[in-house]
Amino acid sequence: MTTSTADGVGFRSKRGPVLIALMLSTGLVAIDATVVATAVPSIVQDIGGFASFPWLFSAYLLAQAVSVPVYAKLSDTIGRKPIMLIGIGLFLLGSILCGVAWSMPVLIAFRVVQGLGAGAVQPMAITIAGDIYTLAERAKVQGYLASVWAVSSVVGPTLGGVFAALGIWRGIFLVNIPLCLVAGWMLVRSFHENIERVKHRVDYLGAGLLTVSLTLLILGALEGGQAWAWDSAISIAVFAGGALLFAAFILVERRAAEPVLPPWVVSRRLLATTAMIAFGVGAVMLGLTSYVPTFLEGALSTSPILAGLALAALTIGWPISASQSGRLYLRIGFRNTAMIGITVTVIGTAVLALTASVPSVALVAGSCFIVGLGLGLVATPTLIAAQSSVEWNERGVVTGTNLFARSIGSSIGVAVFGAIANAVYAGTPHGDTDPQTVVAASSAVFLAVLIAAVLTVVAVIGMPATKPVKQVHAAARE
């Protein structure tokens, strides 16, 4: 263990090559998230399955979510680098398989493989940044990583729109192949760590119970009212089964030698509240990401490119505020910074919900930008607060838990929002082909997103009022 030298944050610093490698790796997940959303109409037109399209996101996010705790635990024992390379490899395999998918169920299955890769890539990039940068530097670094999402928010929708217009939506997955290869090569070349090899026991039973329980709960939320009635026997059985298996997971974690999700992660107030905040951030972010393009394309016949660019405003606002959040939390503390951010987020979602009945690309883009500014001031300070409260050998689990909560919020959010939208579509004869029905369904979803943002305010209020120490050195294994 050595202490890193504060030689500045940027590409020309000592740690610059590692930062570039982390940004390239993050770009894999970022491009995929933005490019798929705008191509959904084209995918559905080619292989069908409109009612199931939310599972393109839910299945991916579920696989990502349930794998994050396992990867995070392993990274605290065998190191960050091998886990990151495994993630890149799985993401590469999943991208190739998605590129040859012939039906919606098959595409959803291959998205699971991609999700398993993303479950390693995103948290490892953030964890490595937490390892090698000081507390004061981390906000700037998170700004760099968030800027990848901003660039992807422009590049992704553009690529998705071009591929959709040309009738070659499969290209949105195949474009990941060179990105994976370059990211893997940069990581091997730039990042080095010396890890003491110790034998550990992986909590396979806990991971399995967590996967199955969450799958059942999300399945029940998405298919309720569609494949079966909410009060039907199968609906009750699915929810009850998920709840019982989740209870069993909690019992197993209490007795496991090395639990995949250690109880102390949720017993500490700071970690528990920041995880709840991350859950809300995930729900708000994916609610907009999944339904803004569909709303604009269905209600205004907007092109996929323009709809994607309107959504891009969200991921442009995020890095702007994230990169500047360090100045705020070093002065007024993590909780006060997050409170400002969540207030801005509520304002942005409220504007979107209130104006959805009169569709406008400019209004939607402006609302998304405001929401992005707010989320940047919520997600970054709360994540850094959680990371800064633990040492190196716990930082992977803490970072993983935070992103795990965000992923679960995203997947459950998309499932719930999908159930709301499908219920509206099912009540009209023309369904998703009628612009007025699209407006009604989208309005209901945006109202639900606003409610999720308001509920997140409660978690921010419950966060301990801690103020960081300015001079904190980051530790890195080199």
C-alpha cells in the first residue's frame, strides 16, 4: 500500500493514463445506455415485442445489479484490475450476441450477458478512482467520468438514430467491439496493482438468492396487469416468492463467512442513507432515459436523433454539476450539497410532469437539463461520502453497494414505469400507435418519476450531516 501523490487531475498528470483507461471503460456502458433507448422503435418494428421492450432495460439492469456485489467483494480481495477485465470481456461477448439476435426474447437474454459485464465495469472504474485520488480531487475525477456520459449522450443517440434510419439497428451493439478491445488494452497497459493473494470464500448461495428474489419481484411489477391480473394467484405467488427468497437472503448474509452484501453496509446510517439516495437516483434517471425518446417520437413524430438529443440534455447537466460539487461539499458538507441537488431534481421532474400534456422538444430538453444538474449534485457527493468513510479493503463493497442500489432503483423503476405505461396503453384501442395515448402514458410515467424524486428527499434528510476534512490522501495499490 502506498500513498498517491497529488500531482493534479488531468490527462497529463502521473495518473492521467489510468484516468483515460477508466473513461474508455466507462464509455462502454455509457454508449450502450444511450444508443439503445433511441433505437427501441426500430428494434420493435423489426423483431416485434413492444410490450416486452422495457425488459431490454430491466433484464440488463437486473443482471448488472445482482452481479455488482459479487464483483465488489472480489475486488476487495483479488484486486480491481482482473474484475474490470472480466467485465469488459463479458460486455464484448454480450454485444456480439445482441448483434445477431433474431427475436425480442433472445435479445433480452443476450442483454443479460451485457449486464453481467456492465456490473463489473462501472463500479470498478469508480472504485479505482476512489483509490488513487484524494477526497478533494474525487469530484473533479467524477466530473471526468460523468463527462463520458455527456459525450455519449450526443454520440449514442446520433449513432442510434443513424442506425435506425438505415435499418441496421444491430450496429448499435456491434460498435462496442472496438471500444471493448481498446478499453481492455489501455487498462492492461496503464493500471498496475500489487495484491496480496489470500484465499477467500465466495457467497454463492447469497448471490443466487438475491438474483432469484429480485427477478421475481421485478417480473411481478412489470407483468402485473398485463400477462396476469394484479390480484391473480400467479401475481400473488410471484411477489410472495420474491419476498420470501429475499428474507432468506438476509438470513444467509447474517451467517455467511464472507457475505456478498455484508450487514454492516446497511447498519451504518451514512451507508444506508446514501444507498437509499442512489436507489432514487437510479429510478429517476432510467425513468427519463427509457421514456423521453418514446414520448417525443410517439407524441410529436420526432426523429430518433432529435429525441435522443433532447434526452442528452440530462447527461450534459450531470457532469457540469458533478465536477463542481467538490467546491460545495468541502464548504457546506455532503448532505447540504445533496439537498440542493435533490431540490433542483424535484423542480426539473415537476416541470416535465406538468408540461407533458403539451409536448415540446424544447421543454423536455430544458427539464432534462435541470434534472441532470440536480442529479450531479446528489449522486457524486453521496457516493464520495460513502467511499470516504471506509478504508481500501472495504471501498469496493461500499462503492458496489451504492451502485447496486442505483441499479436496483433503475430496474425496479423501469419495471414500475413500464407497468404504468402498459396499463394506459391497454385501456385504449390504438395503444402505442395513438399520439394522445402516448401523451397520456408518458404523463403518468413522468408523474411517477416526480414522486420518486420527492421520496428521495426523505433519504437525503436522513443522511448524517458530516463535513469532509479537506486534506485527505487517497491510497492506491501500486
